[in-house]
Amino acid sequence: MTNAFVINGGKPLKGEITPQGAKNEALQVISAVLLTEEKVTISNIPDIKDVNKLIELLGDMGVIVERINDHTYTFEAKDINQDFFLSEAFKSKGGGLRGSIMIVGPLLARFGKASIPKPGGDKIGRRRLDTHFLGFEKLGAQFNYNPENGFFNVDASNLQGTYILLDEASVTGTANVVMAAVLAKGTTTIYNAACEPYLQQLCKMLSRMGAKISGIGSNLLTIEGVEKLGGTEHRLLPDMIEIGSFIGLAAMTGSEITIKDVQYKELGMIPDVFRRLGIKLELRGDDIFIPAQEHYEIETFIDGSIMTIADAPWPGFTPDLLSIVLVVAIQAKGSVLIHQKMFESRLFFVDKLLDMGAQIILCDPHRATVIGLDNQVKLRGISMTSPDIRAGVSLLIAALSAQGQSTIYNIEQIERGYQHIDTRLKALGADITRI
């Protein structure tokens, strides 16, 4: 029997909540410790499965990992056991962890070779890793696939800087190529680079370690290779997806909530998109204060046409928050078209929202129109299963706003991305129990 959350909804919440460290940044900067033999200290690390697995994997490779407190670790990658990469243990652990691809760039750069198990099949679609490998090949890495043990062996003993135009502005792809390029000979130019805050954070951390990177924050990065990198200290940004989720939660449940230490300048257009839905939020110091609101009204475009909210590569609106925006629009006044450009199946969780009483028209796999209920009708609690991390939290928000009891199964999905979510929501007064 897997774990589930039982939620009695319809109660306003109140209080303060602090976002966890950013999961997506954690996977990149923790992999970067492999680029140096010196000690690297990273703080504000979220306590979630995907991140803990990566830390464990580094330990298995021979990195000396020390836990200073709940959210701070030191890493010292002096002696790496190269044989580990051809072991069954690595095959099962590395294969079961999406973040494990992020160690390839640093390993190539520092040791001139790497082996990785053929990435696990369909879970993320075939295309997602091509950007990484094409980038490595441009830098001069050579791949050969060994069908007997199912490993890709990569030889990169002579990485050379070069001009790379990425086929897509993949965040993890850019990060991996940057980590490979910082120790390559000569100059590398990466165009159509992702420029998310997480990637800027990685580049700033590498610069403190001695890398020479210019163009940080733009889509054109220039990297001059250096001989070696040193240690550093790094603090993760707060998770912007959590911050957006909490803004949505406050609006949907009519709650007064303060979100602490949000690093507001790194949130891009996220606060503005929620304002377009009619949600009032104000900045107090570096906290976002959301007053309790009975009604929020979706803006229209200037000519009166229906508001469209779509995702785009940074500094556009992040696809990870579209599910949240969709849910929050259910109780707004007015209508909105949600256009999810990047992923096919991200909108399919709307069937559960329809069961709860939402008015949503699914136009096609990428678009849904939400017709706001303006709190005239409350959602009703149901039993449901979470399909993925972001939909899981959206359903959780819907359940907290609904009347009656909801049960959400498959919450392991939610917990891959959100630490101790039930305890933190309870502190705001939510009636949520784990069974």
C-alpha cells in the first residue's frame, strides 16, 4: 500500500512559510563538486529524494560527503573510484535517477572519460538527452556504445573549446556542456544557452572556483578553459516553483500567507503572472505577503480579448507553474486560456479537476480554457492519484480549497520535489494527514 494524503478542505490558512532550496539548481551545483579536488560547501539543500539520491551516488563514487546540518553539506572529490562507473551498482542507481546525467560533464572535463548506463527509456521521452551528447561531441568527446553491458563509454581526453549552437535551450543540457567546457582547452561559445537563474547560479559558483565565464544571464555564454578549479561555498536560491505554488495556495484558499526570503529579483515574471489572475501580493523586505481575498478577477488584454498564459524559456514563464496557474484560475472571476507549449501530457490531470466541479475545456493536449467559478461554487473533495510532481501539488491545492474530504494517492511523486510538504502545510493550519 503506498502512502496517501487525506485532506479536509475548505478552511482558510494563515501564517508564514519558507520555501525550500531549489531542486533543479541543487542537481546541477552538487554535480559541479566533481570538477575540483578541493572542498566545496553547499547550503540550503532541499531534503528530497532526487537530491538525496544524487548525494548518495557521489558518496559511492568516492567523494567525501559530510553533513554539517539539515541543509548544508561539504563535498571533497579528491579520489574518485573510476571502476565504480562500470559496476552494476552504478547501473541500477544511475539509471534510476534522472539527475545522474549531470555528472557526465564534470567527469569528462576532469578525468577525460566517463561511462554512463544507457538512460532509462520512455519516462522522459527519447529526445531529452540529445542536447547533452551533441554538446559533448562538439567539444571533441567520442562515444561508443557497448551493447553487452548497456553502457556508453565516452572518451574526452582532449576536449577542445569550440562554437556550439544548442538545438534547444535545455537547462540541464546547457549546464552539462558548461561544466565540460570550463576545463577544456581554448574558448567555447554556447549560443541558445538556457539562462534560468539556476544556470546563472551554477556559472557564478564555477566563476568563484576559478572558471572564466562571460555572458552569464544571457543566451550567449563564452567560456575560456582553465587548468584547474578550486573549492568554494555556495548557497542555493529558494525554489521558485514552491514560491509560485504557495501564492496559488493562498489565493485559492482565501488565506493570508507570508512567504519568507523569496529572493524576489530572481523570480522574473512569476509574481506578475499571478497578478494578472487578480491575486494581490506585496513585497515586504524580501518576503511576499498575500492578503486574504474572497475574490480575484482575471485581467483581459487591453482590447478586451481573453487572457492567455503560456510557458516559454526563461525569462518567459516557467512551464512548471502552468499547472498551478490553471488550478488557481478555477476560482477566479473571468476566463483564461492556458497554453502549455513544452510538454504534451502536462494538462491531462484536468479530468480530476472536472470531477471536483471545475469548469475547464481541454482544447487539445497543449491548451485548456478555464472558466472561473468566482467562488460561487466550491470544488468538492474526491479521491485521486497524482500523475507527476507539479500536477500533484496542483491537486493538493485544489483539495485544500474544496469542501469535504479528498484523498491523493501516489504522493511519492509530490515528495520527489517538495520536502515535508504535509508538516509545513499543517503549520499554516491545513487539515492534512498522511496514511
